[in-house]
Amino acid sequence: MKTYPNEAIEEEEVPAPADGVKVRWLITEETGAPNFAMRQFTVTPGGSTPQHTHPWEHEAYILEGSGTIQGGEEVEEFEAGAVVYVPPDEPHQFKNTGDGELKFLCMIPHQKK
């Protein structure tokens, strides 16, 4: 078992085409987790992840702020406390539509890093 504050993990800038996005890799294979990685994203007001797709799902939990998730042609609003599931191969993009930071946890399989 391991416990540590999330601030102990270095926050990294996510490169373009992301806009105003940082990530902390909270739990990884290096931490000892055999299957999944847990990441914390911070998105500045007006910022967004790039619209992209991949063959694995995302499970996300919104910690703070508000925004939208575009999945395919559909756009849904969310706020803190929301749970987001993105199926494999679905084009998706998170956008911060609020006045403050958007923070969310996102879990993915390790080999898809």
C-alpha cells in the first residue's frame, strides 16, 4: 500500500494541440499498479484537450470546475462530481467552459500511455 499527496507528483504540461492542459501521473506501473494508470488533469479557463481517439476507454471523475465533453457529434456539459465514460474508439475532447480551473481524474490501461 502507498499513500502520498498528489502535489508530490510533478505536474507536466501537455503539448499542443492541447491548450492550457497539465497532467500529473498519480499512479503508474512504476508505482506498482499492474493494470491501470490514474492521471489528474488541470485545464485552464478556455483550455481544452485535443479532439482525439484511441482503442481504449476512459473513466473520468470531475473534481473541480465545469466544462463540456464532446463524444463523436454529441456534446454534454458537466460540473464537479460528474462521472464521464468515453467508450473505445470514440472521438472525444474535454473543454473548460468555466471561470476557474477544471480538474479531473482519468484512468487508462498502462500499455496505452
